[in-house]
Amino acid sequence: MSSKKTVTKGKCPLCGAPTQAEFRPFCSRGCRDRDLLNWLGDAYRLPGKNLQADDADFD
């Protein structure tokens, strides 16, 4: 029995390859780690108001 089974229900959100049960929802450790680095590096941030501009109103 193989420890890395392919899960056919989904595809990796980063590269589109079939997911692996061990790394679900990703296909590999590399894609899982790349996603974590995207979160840590603010790659997934949403645009919003500049808070520093709002602070100038309170001077």
C-alpha cells in the first residue's frame, strides 16, 4: 500500500495537479509550502484604506 494516494476529488489550487491525501488540498509539500509563504509574505492581502492617511487627521 502506497503512503501517497491520489485523491481524485480535487485539484491543487496552485498548480492544478491532482491532490494527494497527505497534503490535501495541495498536490505536494512544495505547493503546500509555497501557499504558506504566500500568506506570510502578504501575497493574499486585500486592498483597503491607507491607515497612515487616517492617522494624520488626529494631529
